[in-house]
Amino acid sequence: MHEGSGEQERPLPAAFGGAAMATTHVRNDLVEAAEALFTAGVMSHSGHANLSARIDEESFLLTPGFVRGIRPEDLAVVSLDGQVLEGELRSVSAEIITMHSIVYRARPHVGAVIHTHSPSATAFAVANRPLPCRTEPMLRFGQAETVPVVPWGPRGSDVAVRGIADVLERYPTTSAALLANHGILVFGPDPAATAHLLVAVEESAEAEIAAAALGGAVDFPEGALEAVRASIARVAS
Ligand SMILES: [Zn+2]
């Protein structure tokens, strides 16, 4: 260990050692994003979630089957074609690899993907109801459009994966998708921004449900979403 590096080192296969060290900051960012979700109170009772962050064009870090109390060294390195390159996944996590890799394949600029069963977003998923963009935080964190619903398919199955791929293609600017009868999938440039978006989506779902008792949520004034989309496009270009 180099003096003052402050980093925990552990034995790694030679082929992946360099890459693993290069991912140290991504590992830390992903763990911080996981903690932020618990702090924000957007997790379901089970605490179920899986988070990933892109390393490069061919691989990403993935939580191994739990997120509560996760440490940077617990994250596995997985290739986009589903091979575990480093670390270990619980069997349930192996099933969800494709749910993450399909997003990285379809969206080259996506740097992080988060899946949870956040209660209010999941209520929309269970109702198979798209979640409209009607709150300021959703606008601010880049989801200036309705969150579409991916039809149900067994987790990790070809049907579920094709469903996600179809929605990504049909809604090329969405950063979130509800998984019917299951939960929510959000994606963004990095773990922190993606966690912020998830919190905004969950808050919006909660507000929609609360507003139903008051006669129902209403849309932004005409043209508001288009204006935000235009400014997002300007920043991105
Ligand atoms: Zn799930």
C-alpha cells in the first residue's frame, strides 16, 4: 500500500486489478447513492433495491443482492453481456443483470441505473398507470415527461427485458420507467443524479395519490414541459 493512499487494497485477479482500482470513486459514489435512498425514505419496507454504475463501454458495477449497509468492496463488476468479472452476486442479483445492462446498451450516455420498490411509484406500477410529470422536482431532475409503464414480465426474463428495451425505444428521452406490478427503474448520468431523480419520482407519485383526495392533480400550464425540455436539450448539446 502506498503511504497516504488511504485506500483499502485487497487481492484481485491481475487482469482486473487495474480496472478495479480505477473504479474506486465510482464504487464510493454508488454506495453514497444507496445510502441517500435510505436517508430520503424512498425505500420499501423490505429495503429491496439494486443499483449499478457504468465503468466503461463494456462493464458496470452492480450491488450484489443487498443494499442496506453496503460497502464499496461489496460491489460486483459485471460485463454488459452478463458475465461477472469480479466479486460475487447472490442468485437473485444474477437475474437482474439484464435489467441494468439493457439500459446501458440502449443509452450510451447513461452512467447509473437504480431499481427499487419505492411505495408510491410502485402503486402506479401496480395500477399499470403512467406517472405524469406534474411536480417541480421531476422537472428539475430531468423527467419533463410522463413516466411510461413497461408491461409485466417475470423478473430477468426475456419478456421483461424486451419490454424495457421497447419502452426505451418508444420513449427516447425518458429517464424512468415503471415496471408493471413490480417497481420503478430510473437512470441518469451518475449515481447521485439518478438517486435524486428517483426521490423526485417517488415524491411526485406520493403527491399524485394525495392530490386524488382533493379532486386530482392538474397539469402544468400549456407549454411549460416543452420549455424545460428545450432547455435540457440546450444544456446537453
Ligand atoms: Zn424488483
